[in-house]
Amino acid sequence: VEASIPEPQREAWKKNQTSGFRGKTEFEKEVVRHVETTLARSVFNCDENAAYAATSLAFRDRLILDWNRTQQRQTYRDSKRVYYLSLEFLMGRALDNAMLNVGQKDDAKAGLAELGFRIEDIIGQEHDAALGNGGLGRLAACFLDSLASLDFPAWGYGLRYRYGIFKQEIIDGYQVEVPDYWLDFNPWEFPRHDVTVDIQFFGNVSKSVDSNGKAIAKWEGGEIVQAVAFDVPIPGYATPTTNNLRLWSSKASGGEFDFQKFNNGEYESSVADQQRAETISAVLYPNDNLERGKELRLKQQYFWVAASLYDIVRRFKKSHRPWIEFSDQVAIQLNDTHPTLAIVELQRILLDIEGLEWSLAWDIVTSTFGYTNHTVLPEALEKWPVGLMQHLLPRHLQIIYDINLFFLQTVEKAFPNDRDILRRVSIIEESQPKMVRMAFLAIVGSHKVNGVAELHSDLIKTTIFKDFVEIYGPDKFTNVTNGITPRRWLHQANPRLSELIASKVGGHDFLKDLTLLNRLERYAEDKDFRKEWYEIKYANKVRLAKHIKATTGVTVNPAALFDVQVKRIHEYKRQQLNIFGVIHRYLTLKGMTPEERKKMLPRVSIFGGKAAPGYWMAKQIIHLINSVGSIVNNDPEIGDLLKVIFIADYNVSKAEIITPASDLSEHISTAGTEASGTSNMKFVLNGGLIIGTCDGANIEITREIGESNIFLFGNLAEDVEDLRHTHNYGDHAIDSDLEKVFLEIEKGTFGTPNDFSAMIAAVRQHGDYYLVSDDFHSYIETHHLVDEAYRNQEEWIKKSIISVARMGFFSSDRCINEYAEQIWNVEPLVVHD
Ligand code: 475
């Protein structure tokens, strides 16, 4: 039943509408009000944390008013909405973003100062919302910012994990994982205890025939878990549009306990039921580019997908339109295969609950969904045992079998002479045990499939999804190159650079149309401008140096070249290549006379990133980096010439400090393995140059900024397969400089050699799958080119300015507009005052 105020009383509501604070004075009033009433504190016990809480609540009040208006407008207009389904949203902090997007950071800064606080300290109180692993989750967060900033009617749907990605501590050079309990105080979510959905698991399916001879499937029994909605407002930049991110939290159905059991004295089992239900949304799986096939993970997926679809369908039904119009009103994007069950769930709703015919239902389903692939790594491709699916979701497995049957029938008709193709493309892999191939299900159930950079989108068409291109034709497959939001990754992270740019390109419009950066290019020839540009970079390096000193105790020279690699630790991303290169540099320095050394350029090699807790080799890499650091950083012969830093607990808010402070960053994956990469874009946008392989978006960055502004090295994707083949079947000689590095490690220079023997064996004995040796020489040579280029500071700064000027393409706004046009067919809806 709709609880709505009757018409005659609405006048009173209108008269009493709040408008939220405007200006510094009203802001201060709101802060004091929240401190004294909401928080029940006073001028005598208001610490920074309380000031953070009150400031956030003041901004939250602002956001929720815009949010209400946005939702009302979107409902009233009944226009097509986009739903972005992602198991990960790596949001980071919200306060700074809210202040900047609403456009009242200056008021807040002045107001807080009058109340006795520094705004940076207040911003620093906030705990990161770290509901993601890495690139995929951060991309989802950038997309939400762009969707709101471009006024698209869009909702994100995810899980409200009680624990986000673990916090990383480094103890004796090793990674230690600490739980990330972040919900202690979270002013950015609105619990909607009235928005709940019952989610069914297990049980049986009974089939019968109705009076018209139609088959009826009934899913009965099993258990019910309740999904509760928590809403997070997503403010657009310089627009009142405020979208919604809805996160589902699990709890036992029927409230806290099963009262029947409770009354019968079965306290323990009633509490156990409750805890089992809450386990579903308890923790984010900490694997990046890896699927481990755990039952709880599949439960998370269905729980989230079923709650979201129920919500979406409920909203559609309010408009009383015929089902045939569903995909005119609804576009659902699947962020990788994690939400693929949504395809099956919508088919189930239409078939079993709404009573539609299979083929009509299936047309609706396939015209609704789009699927984005983020990786070609075989270990990341999702597969679920048929037995597990049968047990957990018996009706869904039947529907999957039917989808597969109809699909294979069309394939058989189209390729009557090719028996093997049916085996290759079947959604069910006929292995022991049988597996459901989620990517194939996602392709069959969607109208568009996209990769995330040009090379990657080409690769999926020629490798893992080749047969599907034959079956559906090439038009079903497309590319949407990733992007990043310039609001967070330039304006918020690097305010001084953002202001300098604004002063030259005609104000802040470039934050909404990043191609306007091209107006900067002519200033590359302006010596005074270059000086200002350099001073900002230097100040950002000083800030990072302070952070390094405070967290590691190591003093680094801000005049040195800062060489940064921050991202999840993974063999394919090749942090091992980087640290072997650092050792090579160290050995070279050690072999020099003091006179020769004086001519060398000082460097700081900075690493950061988490290893999945179960990824042993990645943890070895972290250990080697720290071990090298502890030797090199304390070597008096080396001094400032080389420092090796591992920044613990790399996350979004650390990235906001690190990204603006790099001179050079490393994007050095084995060619063909990194789907896109997005930190490459962030670094260049902040005036850092990059060294990288011809992989992912590096290729398009090169095309945009020009070959002379990037340091490319290494083998090409097209040659990787052959090289791997020769490693395994030919004689495989290791690069001689790399061999010297290995021998030094084996001498014990960096601690117990045994600790690192597996990393060396991976190259020497186990086929060097990631081509570390093949690329080593080219990598070292290219670093020499970097040193030479850095010596000529004026030229280096020119490259930096020109690169930034040419980065307009990599805004997530461009990216979202491409999705909207090519895949979703949706249009912006401006929310006027
Ligand atoms: C790519 N995560 C980047 C980025 O498109 C790309 C997979 C399985 C289970 C859990 N997490 C994952 C990813 O696959 C992932 O983060 N992929 C990344 O997506 C955005 O820029 O190259 O590695």
C-alpha cells in the first residue's frame, strides 16, 4: 500500500519544505546543530571525529533533498533507466567528493576554520568505503560519478559488505591482513527497513500442467533470507542530479530471531539461523582477477541479483506498461559475469511468476542485458559446478538447461557440418564435474558484449569468444574503452593543478568536458607556465615524501625521480620485473666509482598494492620488495641515489596522494594480459609520464598523447604465444643481466635466498609464462631512456603538459556516453529547480 499524503494536506508540506544550507553561515549553523543534537555533544567535547560526523551530516542533508527531487522527477517522467549491477563499488571517501560536486567546499573550509578545524584534517577522519578489489570496482565508482554528472537516470546495485577489502599491514616485510570493519559510523547510507525482499535458496521444483495444458513450474521449500536496502546518494558534479546506489544487506527473514524457535527454547539454533543469514553479505571476496568457486560466493551473487531484479521489476510494474515495453524502460549492465544469474532470474520471473511464453520472455531478457568483460585470464573466468547450482537454485538450473538447449539448436542449424562447435560453445561444459560457463551464459543472454580497451575487445573476439562471433556476427561485440572521473582524479586529488588548468582553459568547464584540456597545449612553450607546473608537481612530491616518512620512517628526496607502481600484486602485472630491475640498478650503482656515481640521477622506486590472501607468489613478491628496500635504503654508499619504498594498504584515498606525485609510473603487464588498466590514465592526467608495454589502454594513450611522450618497451601481444611455446619446447636462455640479479638474490644479499627461490624458478624452470626474461633487456634499456629524458627537465615538463592536454578522451564521461548510445539507448534527464 502506498503511504502518501492526501492532496489537501500537501499544501502544508510544500510550505514547510527545507532547502538545505547555502553559504558559510548556514553551514556552520548546521554543523553546530548536528554536534549538539544529532551527536549529543558540545563545544566542550567536539573532537575532529565529531566535526567530521557533523560536517558529513550537514552535506548528507543537502544531498538527500537533491536525491528526493531527482527520484521524483525520474518517476514522473517515466523515462528509461540504467541499472549497473556490480559486486564491487570501490568508492573511497565521500565527504570531499560531496563538497566539490555540490560546489560548497569553500564555504565548508571557511566555516570549519571559524569553528576551529582544518578541512584536510576533517576530510582525513573518514574511513574509505572499500567495497572492491581493484580496477573493476573502481571503474564502477567512476561510472556512478559520470552517470550522475551527465544527468542519466541510473541506479547502481551492489552488496553492503560488513567487511570491505582487508587492510594491509607490513610486518617484517610480509603482508598481514586485518579485517576492515567500516560500518561503525557511516553517515552516507540510508537504511530502508521498509524496502525488503525475501530471497529463496535450495528447495525443490514441482512441475504440473494447468487447465490450458500449459506447463507450470513451482519452486518450493528451502530457506528464505531477507534482503534489506541501504541507499547511498551519488551526487553529480555541478548538477542537482543525485542518483542512488542501492546496497543489499542480508538478515534472517522474520526479523532478528525465529520467534517460534525462540519461544520453544531453541535459542541457539534460532541465533545460528540469524548468523547464517547475515553471513551472506558479511565479507567481500578479496580476489582480483581470480574466481575460486566457493558456495558462499554463489549465494552472494544470487542474493544480490534476485533482490535487485525484484526491485527493478516492481518499479517497472508501477507504470502499468505491457511487458513488451520492459526493455524500452530498463537497461541492465552486467559488470563482468558476477551478476549473470540476473539473466536467468528475469527469465524465471517472466515465465513462472508473470506467466509469459518462453520466446516472448527470452526476447525481453536479451534486449535488456549488456555484458562487460574485464579479463581474459583463464583463472578469472567464472564456472560453477552443475551440482552446486542444482542444490542451491534448482529452478535456475532447469532454466539454464533450457536456454542452452534452444541456443544449441540454433547453432546446430547454422553449422550443420560442425559437430565440435556444439561442445565448444555449450553453456554446460561436459567435464567431470560438469560446469556452468557463466561468460557463455552472459553472452547468450545479452544483446551486446563489450571489452574495455581496443586491444582487449579484439582479443576476446579472436580468442575466448571466437565461436560466438561466428554464431552471432561481429556486431554483437563492441569496444568501450575505460575512462576515469576527472572530478576525483584531478580536481579532488590535485586541486592546485586543477586550478592552474582552469586559469588557462577558461574556467572549470573542462571538468565536464575533458576535451577542453587541449587548450593547454600551447602553454607547453611558455616558460613561466612550465615553472608553475613543475612547482605543483614538486609540492605533491613533498606531500608524498611526508607520508612516506610518517608511515615507513624512510627519508626520500623530493628532487629524485619518483617511479611508482601501485596496483594489485599479480604475476601478470609483473611487479617482479620492476623489482628485478631495481636490483639491477642497485648492482650497477654498486659497481661504480664514487665519481661515476655522482653523475647518476637519484630515484625513488615506490610500490603499493595488496596480494590476495591465498596468492602465495604475490606475497613473495611483496616480501622481496621489502627485503630489497631494507638493504638498499640503509646502504651508505647509495644514499639518495636509490630508495625502495613499499607503501602499505594502498587504497583509494592513498591513491589520491600518490597519483599526483609521480614523475614516472609503471604499467608493465605481459602484452595481452591487462584488459585496460585505469591507473595509467590517472597518472598521465596528473602530469606523470609512463613506462609501459603495448597492452590494454596504454596503446590508446600512446595514440592520443603521441609516441614521443611515453616509454614503451617489450614484446607485442601477437608474439606472446610463440614465445611461450619456445620456452616450453626450445632451449630457453635467461637474459644475462637478469641472471646476475638472480645470482645476487641467491647469494643472500637480500635475506634468506630460499624465500625467493620460487620467483626465480618461475622464470628459469617453469617456462617464464609472463615473459619476464624476454622483456628484461628492453625494460632496462627503456629505463635508461627515462633517465636521459629526465635530465632535460624543460623537455620533460613539456611532455608532461602536452600529455595532459591530450588526455580528454579518457574521461569516464566519454565512456558512459558511449555505453548510453551504443548499448543502453538512454538519454539524460535534467532535474531543474
Ligand atoms: C582489469 N576483477 C583491468 C579493469 O575494466 C581493467 C575478477 C574476478 C573476480 C574478482 N575480481 C575480478 C577483475 O577482473 C578486474 O578488476 N579486472 C580489471 O578491470 C576495469 O582496467 O585491466 O584487470
